[in-house]
Amino acid sequence: MKKSSKNRLTPQQQPLFPGNTLFDKIARAVCRAGTLPRKELHEAWEVAKRVRRRYRGGRVLDLACGHGLLAHIMLILDDSSPTAIAVDKTIPLNAKKLSAALIDVWPRLNHRIVYKEALIQETPVLFGDMVVSAHACGSLTDLIMDKAIEQHARVAVLPCCHNIKTSSTAGLDGWMDKSLAVDTVRALRLSSKGYRIVTQTIPDTITPKNRLLMGEYLPSTPACCTCL
């Protein structure tokens, strides 16, 4: 089965992940839950491991979370985060089944994953948070970035479904693909707000919408009194 497959993983497919690696253990739990396509498993894993290589700790906010797999993996990879809140306008009915399958393997996650049905606009973000989102459609990515920027929270987004009507290309689409222009503007905006940005990609064998944008706010160093 291709990593980009949208077919749902089932308990019968656990033998596809026979190893003792952390990824294989997560994958088998996802198979037992029988709720997610293989594509979403690989997307969440590739995003989470890249984010955790850069940023540790803090409350995790998984916005436009879907089933909330990214929230779970973020805590599996870094136990110093106290909680993960998985937020979406509508949480799938079988999301708790996925959560239960993962908690069965990692009992330390129990009571630390919170699902919340809410609009992103109404979700409070705190300075120490780690805001993540994998494939928030169109302008939702911009909204998630706005929420993080307001509180100088760390942020990582994997954009998709670029909407040229609602997201700015700043005229760069004369030189580059329109969706790349949108993501370039997003990166430059984050940088202009005092963030140190990191741009990476996850494998395009999983998804062609594979540009990962990460950022951490770095406050300006105050001038010393002798320089004033």
C-alpha cells in the first residue's frame, strides 16, 4: 500500500508494520482502531517528528485536528508536554476509538488528551503553547498562524488546499507556482513578526502538499543603557 493511500487502515493490516520502532507501534495502534487512512498516519508522523526535533515542552494545540492523531504523537514523542488539546469544528465520532487504541499502548497519555469542538477563532492560545496543524484547508492555515502570532506561541503548519482568492501571493505568482507563492508569503510574514522560521518538506510520496513551516518567536534583545 502506498503511503499516500486514502484507504482506511484496519486490524488486518497490522502485519504491514512488524518492527519494534516507535512508528511501527503507533501504526499498529492506528490499525487496531480502524479509523484512519494510511496517508494521515504518515502525515502526522512526519510532521510531529520534525516539530519535536526543534521544539520541546509546552501545551500542544492541534488545530483543525480531525481525529487528533497529531496531538497524540506530539505527546508520545515528548512527555514533557503536560497536555494536548485537539480542536475542530466537528470531532469525528470515532476519534475516541483512535485515542483509546493509542492510550492502551501508552497509558501515560490517559487524561492528557482533550478533544474540543470549537471554532479556531474561539480557541485561546497561550504564550508557551506549541500550535500545530496538518492540512488545515485554505485560509484556516492563515487563521491558525494569526492565533499563534497574537500570543507569540510556537507554530508549525502543513498547508493544503491553497485558495488564491483568500490567501495573498503578494504578486509572486508571476515567478512561481501560485501555492508556493502563498506559502512563501506566509513564511515571510512569520519572519516579519519576529519569528525564527524553519522551512522543510515531508516526503512527496505521502502528499504533494508537503511544505512544513515552523516558527519560534525570538524577542528582540533590548538595547543597553550606554547605547541610548
